[in-house]
Amino acid sequence: MKPLVLLAILLIASGFVSLAYQGIHYTTQEKAIVIGPLQVSTEESHTIPLPPLIGIVLVIGGIILLVTNYKRA
């Protein structure tokens, strides 16, 4: 498989994944209280939002790369 076709497929797939998840979610643990051997920790959930425009641009870019590659051949 040609490298440009593989890149186009990866762009399209990552665009669809970006549109499906719409953000990156992760959890952090922080120590709230530490008194000797006693520790109380809290978990916080965070989200890094991904705008839908990023997914759309990735999909369109992959399609354009795929079409221009086939026109050359």
C-alpha cells in the first residue's frame, strides 16, 4: 500500500474517532488530607474538549488526499 493512501486512511479514521468522542477524558488523584499514616484522596475528572471542526477537517483532508492520489495514478 502506498504511504499517501495509508496517511489518507489514517486521517479519515482519526477524524471519525474525533467526531465520535468529542474530547479526551482523564482522571487525576489528589491527596486532600494527610495526617500521619492517614490519607484522604480525591479523584477529579477532567475533559479536554475537541471541537467538531477538527474532526471535519481531518476527514475532508483525508478524502482530498485520497482523491488526488488516485487522479495521479
